[in-house]
Amino acid sequence: MSQPRRITDSFPRRLRRRGPGRPPGRLKDKKDKDKVQVKVQDSSCSPSQPAPDPALLEMLRRFDLSWEYGPCTGITRLQRWERAQELGLSPPSSIRDALLEHRDNPDVTYRWVWDGMV
Amino acid sequence: MFSEQAAPTAQGLLAPPSAKAPTFPRVPVSGYLDCSQPFQLGERSFSWQYAHIYAVRLAGMRPGLERCARRRWGNDIALRKLSELQAGEKCCVVGTLFKAMQLQPSILQEISEEHNLVPQPPLPKYIQPSDKLILEDELQRIKLEGAIDVQRLVTGTILAVYGSEQDDGRFLVEDHCFADLPPPLPWNGPSSNRFVLLASGLGLGSVSGEALLSTQLLVDVVTGQLGAEGEQSCAAHITRVILAGNLLSQNTQSRDTINKAKYLTKKTQAASVEAVKMLDEILLQLCTSVPVDVMPGEFDPTNYTLPQQPLHRCMLPLASAYATLRLVTNPYQANLDGVRFLGTSGQNISDIFKYSSMDDYLEILEWTLLAGHISPTAPDTLGCYPFYKSDPFILTECPHVYFCGNAPHFQSKLLQGKEGQRVLLVTVPDFSATQTACLVNLHDLTCQPITFSGFGADSE
């Protein structure tokens, strides 16, 4: 017996793929791990989706920090945009288009964070 | 009046039995629509902070308040944000109120070890003359003084103040206004007398069983097993029973077993198990005869934060077999026969009672309606789910019947609004203490109490 048999040998563990619409609460804990995973996927399919340019990220950051649309922590940018829309605050639709275009990229969908902490 | 519904040919109890027993069919349920979808939480996530609910509340109520302010102080008043204030300029500001109270229980004070303080015991009221009011909008906050009753108002109210900023940085209020009654709903009430029975605070599982006789009398009256044909024909006009919370007594909440040793508590079970079994039997008797809506309350086995979710049907196996049992949320909103009901089990009103100088439950109920929000103290002193998208406690339409459960006494009032709103305000008393329930007549929006008392050894 080279090594003791483990139950995971007969039932191999399969990490569940995270979908794009996971609630942000769970994602907060495993954000870095997920970022690494998604980045790996991104580079594999990068020809189909161009990386967002810094101007876009800057526009999204300004959207986050504008006080008219309420707090930005803990919710995705799309959720915040839709909430502002329902409250009649008329957020610019270019932000929504940008968010939907890059919905797989966590740098775009979630609020700009520094050092991985919200 | 309820007792006038008796059929004219009804015979008393002392008459000889007739050959064919008369039957009184219950008035059929013509229209029921459950409107409490905003209070039903699907999947819950507690990752959001409470800043969202305050921001959404202010953004949602701001347009209505600006309209009210223009109506009250003229169309040409200046509506300013706090960051745009200029000293001495008369203007109107819309914002959220915060009351800084010295006696407000604070978890930080309790766990502050260097002070070695004993935690403050729960007081009936936490107001003090030294409380201050602060108005906050999206960006800044400012202290308020002037023609505003500090003791009466509570944290979380959205209001509009009219006045000017002083040189010392405080805002001198000359007048203030709330969101006022929400727009009225069209009236489609029934054409004949229909009654809804409102009861709350059944308090099952308490140590003394005095209220059990009254509870059984209540069930017997509603199911038509009490009295002669006159009373039975009256009871046939009751279309629905709403139990507004606190079905279990506070005694079932005792958690002494946690502190005791395991060997002492091995065979004990929670007091709420026995109480829920009793509740199931009572509901079974009611459900066989009349539709019942059961709202959870402060001491019931459901979640603590508002909006409380319905009790689970697995706890009531006998009664859930009947389709007439509806387990609903707290707060509860529904259209019964064209009449819009909205009510809570009383936690919002008793929380405002603790932090305001208002003493009368009916006055507080009316005030919440005029302030346009069911429970303004919600995340601050009353537990609330962290909504982020919209605040479901904002009143958008004016109900026809607005009730709160577990009040100390029965009170009711018909409120007339400027835009034709007619609201019946009802404070449903605690049944275990007062043995009183309420009958609301849907036809003309009147309400009368009905008291069940047994003659005990100590009654006069």
C-alpha cells in the first residue's frame, strides 16, 4: 500500500463552477480565489472578449462614487444602476451598456476595491 | 351593530326544538387578494449594510415630500440640500431624522469593559429632556431646533423642515411637515354587512390558563356553537378571522434551560412545543368553519427581524390540511371583499412608544400613517431585514383598515383625508390580558369590541 486510500479517490471532488450572478455576500469571502479562477478563464477566451480599457474602469469608478445613486458597497454595479433607475434618478444608460458588455469580468461588475477589501 | 344581524325569526334557547333545525350558511368569500408580496422575502442574504435601506427610503419618499412642502409653504419655496444651505436664507430641506438619545440602549456601551458598567435595564420609555434632533440627507447632517417637538419624533422619519440656518450652524425650524396620507384606493366594499374578526395576543402556553376559557368562547362564537339561533345567524356574517400576532405567550420564550446543567434539562422540551400544539387544535376548530389568517408576532416561532415571515405549516399539521388556513407575514396587507387591510402585530407601534413621548397607541398608529411609513424606527431600534433595493414599509396607497395588534386597550377611529381617504384605525387589544377582540364591519367601516369573560372566583 503506497498511500492510504481516501474516499475522495473513489468520489473525486469537483469544484462547482461559479455562475456570473452569485450573491455578493458569498463572493466577498472567496473573492481572491474566484478572481484567480475567472482570470484564468478570461485569458483562455480573451480573443472573444476584449479587456476593458482604463477609461471604462474610470467611468465606472466615478459612477460608484457619485452620491446621487446611494451607497455602492455590497451590491454589484448593475444592481445599483437598476435601483437608481427604479427610483427615478435616471442614471446614464452608457454605464449599463458597459456593465452588460463586460458582465463576466469581476473588475467591471463589482465596485472598485483596493487591496481586495470592500 | 353586530347583534342586530340576528335573523328576525330566530328563536331563543328556551323554545322547543323545531322539526327541522335551521341552518345559517356563512357569507361566502367573494374577493380575497393577498397583497403582501413586498413583505415576503425569498432567499435572504444579510451581507448588505443598513445604509442602503435609509438611502432608498429617503430617495423614495423625497418626491412626495417635496410635493407636500410646495403645497404647504407655496410653490416658490427654495428646496435645498444641506450642502447648499446659506446662512439666513429661508428654505426647505428634506431629510431623515435622527434623535440622539442619551438613554438609548447601545451595544457598544454594554460591552465597553473599561467602564465596568452594568447593562442598562429595559425601561418603558427611553426619552429624556436632553434628547437632540438631527436632520440628515445624503451627504450632511445638521442639528435642528425651533418649532419642532423633539420628544414626539423618532429616528428614521423622513420629513421636510422649513426654516433657516443660523450662524452657529444649527437649523432654526419654523415649520415642518410629513408625507401626509398616501393617495386613496377606490372603494369597492360589500353592499351588505360583512364582518372580519381581529384578535391578537392569544398568549397560549402561559403559566396561567385563565385566557383559555375566553379563547374557547371566541372560537365557539365564530363557529356558531354558542348561543341561540340569533347569535348563530350573527356569527354567519363573519367572513374572516385575522389573528394579529403573539399567538404564543412570552413565557414560552424563557431560555433558562440554556444556563442549567445538561442532566437537569435532559427531559424538558421547549414550552413553545406544547403551546404550538394547543394553537394547532384551536386553529383546527376555526379553520373548519371560517377562513383564518395567522400573522406571527414578537413571541412566535419565526424570525425576529421585520418583516416576519409566515409560520411554517409543519408546525400546524392538523390545521394546515384545510385551505382556509392562511399563514401570512407580519406586516400583512390584503384585499378582503374589496376593502384593503394593512396591519402589523404591534412591534412597530410599541417600539415608537418606547422612543417617543406619545402614549396612546391609536395616536402613534395615526402618526405612522401621516408620516407615510409603517415603522420608521426599523433598522435603528427595531430589527429589520437589510433591504437594498426598495423599502417595503413606505406607504404608497392608503389602506381602508389599518390595524396594529397587541395594544393595551381597544381603540378605533375613522380618519378622513383631504383627498377623500377614509381609513379605519384599529388598535387590537391583547386577548390574553383583556379578553377582547374586534369586529370590523366592511360595509360601513365601523368597529366594535367583543369581550369574552368567564366568571371566575375573583370576579365581582
